[in-house]
Amino acid sequence: MKNLLRVCMAIAFSLCFLEVMAQPIDVSGIVTAEGDNAPLPGVNVSVKGTSTGTQTNASGQYRLRVNSTDAVLVFSYIGFQTQEITVGNRTSINLVLKQDNQQLNEVVVTALGISRQKKDLGYATQSVDAAEISQNRQTNVVSALQGKVAGVTITNTGGAPGQGARILIRGINSLDASRDNQPLFVVDGILLDNTTSTFGSGAELRGATNRAADINPDDIETINILKGGAATALYGLRGANGVVVITTKSGKAGAFRANLNSTFGIENVNKYPEVQDQYTIGYAGVYNPQDFFPSWGPTVEEAIRIDPTHPQRLYNHFRDAYQTGKQYQNNLSFTGGTDKITFLSSIGHLRHEGVIPFTNFNKLSVRLNTNVKLSEKFGVNTSLNYINSGGDRYNADRFNESLSYWSPRYDVRDYIKPDGTQNSYGNGNPIYGAYTNKLRDNVNRLVGGLNFLYSPFKWLSLNYRVGLDTYSEDRLRTAPGPTGLAGERVFEDNGLGFVYQYNTNFRAITSTFTASASTKLGQYVNTTFRLGHDLYDRRIRSFGAEGNELTVYDYFDLRNAKTVRTVQNDEDYRLMGVFGELTLDYRDYLFLTLTGRNDITSSLLAPNNSFFYPSASLSYLFSQQFKMPEFISLGKLRASYAQIGKDAAPYSTVTGYAAYTTLPSGLTGFTRGSLLGDPNLRPEFTDTFEAGLEMGFFNNRLGLDLTYYNSLSRDQIIRVDVSSGTGYVQAAINSGSMRNRGIELILRATPVQTGKLSWDVNLNFSANRNKILSLREGLTEINYANQFGYLSSSVTMRLVPGYPYGNLYGRSYQRYYPNAAEANASPELDRGRPIVIGANGFPVINTTQKILGNSQPDWIGGLNNTLRYGNFTLTALFDARVGQDRYNQLGNFFSAFGIAEYTEDRNTTKVFEGVLADGTPNTKAVWLGQGRGPDGVDYTNGFYRNIHRGVSENFIEDASWVRLRSAGITYALPTSLFRNSFVKNVTLSVTGNNLALWTKYSGYDPETSSFNSGSNVDGFTGFTYPAVRSVLFTLNAGF
């Protein structure tokens, strides 16, 4: 009984003690800043593991209630280190927050994988972290950078599944249309090929993938963009266009962890061209249901009276031909390890169905990264990535051309008969074309590397990295040919059927050795000295066999083709370099970096194949040397100079031979190739100067980064057309010089930072000005590219000294000049002058081409917003490109075939605004229609087919745009839901891409391009795979 009484008393006493211990405790205090002890308003004070929290007031004071003495207070404030303090028995806790020098001590990965503190750098770089990369769930890592990096122009060539994207840093550097102007891609120190192969018939216009798209965005930890010559100098000529340094995620020591990321999305064309809906099939107002011309017939009402089977309304075939696309993305990753070895493995899969029927893309990515610490001095890191990708592609150029010929009298979606043949009234059905005329590609790629690190002494480290990038790409292009069934209409492009097979094998090996030594000179100077050797070896083998006229329908075997033609291309290239770098650090606020590199290339002949180029950069942190006003957190000036070389494409120095393809069976032979090589070709050289200012204000809640750059490229290597009398088509020459200069501005701000609410804003702006300074003596211009337009309205891009890259030339309406000699004084069209009207009442067309626009933007910018409230995160990215022009080839066809909405005025009379040849105003009224008008005059084919479609000026449009590039909302489920579960965290998100577009351009989204993502040609669009608007739903779970 006594024992029971003792137990009861003990329990009662314990309960009383626990009750006392559980009594709420009011805690208060003042938070001040280290150094000046000034009170800090707006400091977040929260109870760890709970939703309880508050903020300090204007005097730095706070007060909140905790439930126990074990409670931990978390103090956080931008620009200061976060601190945690256990309450214990205290009711008053005053705290001095220490400044966080993270912005000063931020580490970035620079050239050759060297990690350096950002404060040391005398040149511009910009990083994008994993959260920003995955923000809009882009499947192409290049597209994921859109609108986020100053000075970087990214163009999605279209919205096709797996379609390539082009990236340029600070404009065009090399003028030749075939030269690569895109930056070097480096993944975990391994050089990654990013070409867009168009090898094989039909590949150019079928949305070929840029090979950087093989990277799984979910594997990426950070991307650092190296922009100027000083930033990329150690990479040598391979870094002449800038470098994109990608660091993938690495393993974390500790318990085994897993993460699942799953996304489903739908997409539709984001912008359709406007079409007329009044006039049906026929010509000159005459109805003919089998006519070639889709929309020059009578009105719908008139046609119904003639043909009762005519639909009551025309179909909108430019909308109906497209479907809703779908995306399925799944990524599963695992990580774990010990203090000696860590690993990360991932597997990702993408299935993407496009808006053009029967187009799709699939990608499987498997990765394994390991970090092994064999001893305190020796470590080995490995990276291995296997990718399988490919899909079914269709010629978007041909799809839109077929749509232009298709009459809206018929439903384009009714494309196939029960017997499997094409359902067509006469003109080919574009959907049937996509169904039967296919190009399927399949890529197997392996990217791997070994990195050995050895530090025999504290002051010396040795690093050797070897990397392999190899892939095999198979392409199969097929068309079934005719079935032989009665009444069959064969799709025009299919002919008698064909089977084309192509294979490309790519292999590149990189080997880099670097020795780094650090020491101190005197009391105030720290030095780092690096020496290294670099080797790059590339081999490409391409082979194709093209079989035409199939014997057996829909059987795709070369043995089934009556004629077979083969094509073969081989390429070998090697580059070796030695380099050195010296960095001097004076008192941690003045940094000088000097580099030198000498490259020896196989694509030039001695002595021009060996060349040296230096760089120098200076970083000065004046905020570290001098005491700044309280509102200034960081002040840095930087300047750099660099010279970068660039070699020629392989075999440009020699005149090779090409195989005959038309000799009788059993015979072979070779003839001179089309390129006249120059054994005296010299390397291109670009001299770059850069200066910048970096500032941080209000404890780094506001940041500014301003850069000015100026680069001059000389001895450009260009392939130019030559007279056929030489026996060649083109010659490789050193020709002329070009300049790029511009500014870049980055603003970062956190306007709001409270206990639950924060708002981060990132603004970037850049403007580049390009000018072609000279060409080779005797060469006045280079015809760079052109695109077809009816009645000689084709548009040409030309390179002319004294003018910028990207000028578009074409035919225009003639302008009036009181002095006729002034009309040809300038090659530029003066749109402010009145149009000359002929005696017939119609505008007069210039017989020579004028400059009608320029494809390069005046400026580009991006505005990225991140708003966080509790467990919710809202993001919105705006993107702008202003001052660019595009040739709308689709608009040219719209005019020619009566599809454009503005052609609905075809049966009206008009007095064209302008003047006659003598300068007097035009007053003559003319009919716009076809045939004989109300005034009795025969207007033959009418204004739109006689004149309008033949004037390039009508179709070169201002393609400036502002868009809501992406927006999304994410919700993190409370972790309390998973306390006793193997699930650790779950987030749900909804993301939209291309949600809104503001532009004057009349066609599809003007961001698309008629040329592939590897081409330098810009400014031509219209017949493209349209851009899409997508909505994606994502589940992310950690285990």
C-alpha cells in the first residue's frame, strides 16, 4: 500500500512538473547588426519546426511566445547569416547578426571546371540554379535559359517535339553561314557536342534536335554562362563564342534518399494566322470544287446556291489541322553515401506528342555520378550519362505550304479513306502527308568522364580529366508510294515511294591536365599559378543510302527500291593547346588575372596552324578597401582584355574530290569538289574589351551588375560564291572584319521580406550593336541567304560593309523623290516618302532590291518574379525582344492564294494613297478584283496576284514581341503530414509556358525560324512548326 502511494505521488509530482515545463514562455529582445550595432527592422524570428513567427519592428525589437524551454528560435535576414538559438530558461534574448558575405564569397565554376570566388573575377558571368532551370519544365536545357541571362539570345526554331533551340552570346561572331556561332557546352568538365545535324535528304526542315537537348534538365545543379574573351580564354578557340558550363547534381553523404518528379502537360498552337472566311474555292469568282486555287472563287452564299453540298461556313483549316499535344516527363533519382564515397543516379523519360499529327519525340536518360575520396590527398570523380532519343518528324515547311493550297471548303481532318489512301479533292492533304511521309531518327549517346585529383602538398594540386562524348544517329525517311487502287490520289511528295537510310557516328575525346600552385608573396599578396595541357580529338563518319521507286507498296527495304544512291562524309579534327594562368590577390580586394594559351589545329596548315592569344582581367572591390555608407553592401569594378583565335572548318585549306553519282553500273569515279580551298588561310582573331560595375545595396536586398563590351573580329573565314568559270562553286577565304559592342544590365531585388511573405525580382536587359567593317578587297557584298516569294518577291540576306549583320533585302513600292537621282542614293528604303502610283492607278514596284529591315533585335530583356507565401510559391517570367524584323513567307502565300483576312476587300474599289510621277496626288480609283471590274476594265488576275504578292515590303514585318514566357504556382504540403511515413516531402505545381504574347506580327509566333537551330541565318519565318502554349502539372516527392 505504501509503495502504491509512493508511485501515485511520484506520478502526480511528475505531471505537475511537466505542466510547469509546458507553460508558455514569452520571449523578447532586440536584434542589431554587427559592426555599428544598429537595430535591424524586418528580421524574421520563427520557432523552428512550427508555423509560429514574427518580425522585428523599426527599433529591432521582437516578441513572441514559445511552448517550452527546448524551443529553438531562428533569426534570418537578407544579407546576414541565419542563426539558431535555444530558448532555455531565458525570457530575453538579444542578438547581434553577422553580415553574410555570401555575395563576396560566392563560388562559381569557370573555365576548365576551375572553381573561383566571384569576387576574384574581372569579367562577366551569370549563373542559373536548379530551381530556375526547372521553373518552366522545359525539355530542352537551352530553352530553359530563355529570358534569364543578360546578353544571351535564345531562339526556339519551332514547337516540334525535340526541335532544336539556338543560343547566341553577345551576337554573331563569325560571318560564314556554315560556321558555328553558338557557345561551347561543357558538362562536368566534359566538352559536349551541340551541333544540329541536317545530314540526309529532308532533315533541314524537320525540326532536327540540337544535341545539348540530350541533357536531362532535372540532373542539373547550376549553369554558369561565361560571356567574354577573358572568361573563356583557357578554353582557347573552342570558347570563342562563349561557354555554357553545366554542373550536374552530385551525391550527398548520409542516408539513402530518393526523389520522384512526374509531369503531365498539354499544349496547343499559341498564335494562329488570321484567315478570310468569305470566299471559297475557284478562280476569278468562278466556283469549281476541284480547282487548284483554294480561295479565289465566289462567296460562300453564292457557292451554296450553285452547290447545295457546300458547307454553310468555311472550315478554318489553319486551326483544324493542328491537334492538342501532350507531354509526359518522369524522373527518378537516388543519392547517398559516406564521408569517403557518395553517389547520385537518375533515370528520366520524356514522351512528347506534337501539335502536328503523327509527330513525336522520346528521350531516355540514365546518369551515374560518383565522388570517391581515396585519401586526404587523392580523389576520383566519375560521371556517366547514357541517352537514347528520337522520334517521328515531319516537314513543317511542307505542312504549311500544303495548308496554303488546301481549300477551306473541305475538312482537312478527313484525310484518309477506308482503304488507307488519301482523301483529297485534288490538292494534297497535309495531314495525310504527315501520316505517310516520315523521318524517324534514333540517337544512342554516351557521355562520360574521369577526374583525378591529387594534392601532394597544401600549396599544390594536380588535376587530370579525360572525357568521352560519342553517339550514333540513325535516320530513316520513308514514303509508301501508290497502292495501285483505282481512283487513288497519291500525295505529291510521296511519288513512287522511297526509303532513305542515314547513319552518323560521332566520337570526341578530351584530355586536360592542370597543375595549380598557391603561395604568398610578402605580407599582402596571394598568388595562384596554373599550367596545363589540353587535347581534343574528334571523328565523324556519315553514310547514307537512298532508294527510290518501291516495287512493293509500304515495304521499306533498300532491296525493294529500283534505284539506290549512296552518300558518304568523313571528318577528322584534332586540337592541342597549352595554357597558363596567374592570379594575384592583393589584400582580398584587388585581383589581377593573366592568361596565355597556344593552340595547334589540324584544320589550318603550318605556319598558320599554331597561334597564341593572351588575356588580362582586373577586379577591384572598393567596398572592401574603403568604408562605405551603410546602405552600400558591395562595390566592385572590373575590366578585362582578351584576344581569341578561331580556326577554319576541316578541309577548308585543300581542294578535295567528290564521287560521281551518275556513272553506269559498276563504274566509279571522282571529280573535283565544289569548294576551292586556300592553303594560306589564317585563323580569325577577335579582340575583346569589357568593363563592368557590380553594386549591392541595403544588405544586398538590391543588386546591380552593369557591363559594357566591345569586340573586333578580323580575318573572318568565309565561304563565298565564285564564278562557274573557275570550275568551283565556292571558295574559302579570309575576308574582312566585324564589330560587336553593347551593354548588359542585371538588377536583383527583394522588395518584400516578411515572416511568411517574400518577393524576389530579377531583371536583365541587353543591347548589341553589330557592324560589318570590311570585306576582302574587290568583294562588295556577300549573298548570305534567301527565301522564295512569288513574282520575284524573294527576300535576301546580304552582308555589306558599313551595315549590320542581318539586313533583309527585297522588292518594294517605289518612293517619290523630287530629284530622281536621289532615289538610288541609298540602299535603304525610306518608308516616310510617298509611294509612286502608276498611270493605271496601282503602285509602282521597284525593280531593284532595297534594305527593308534587319533580323537582329535592338534590345532583349527578361523579368523574373518569385513570390513566396508560406508553403506557396508563385513565379512569373516575362520576356521581350524589340526592334527585329522577319520575312513572313506564309504571308506571301496568303496573298497569292486569297487566304489573308485583308483580301476580303477584293471586290471593292480603292484610291491608293500616293503621288504620280510628277508629284501630284493620285486620285484614280481602281478595282481590286479579278477579271472585268465594274468600270469595264479587265483587271486580269487582280491586285493581290498581279502586284501585292510580288512586293517583299508587304511581308517583312516588325516581329518585336513581349510575352509571358512562363508562370507557375507550387504548393509544398506540410511536412507534418509525413511524420511517420517513408515520404519526406511532396510539392504540387502547375506551370504554363507562352501564356500570353503581345506582337504586331501577323503570322505564327515570330520566335520560330525557317532554318534549323545550327544555322546562322535569321529573319526568315512563316512556314515553320508553330510555337505552342503549354500547361503542365507536376508532382515532386522526396523519400
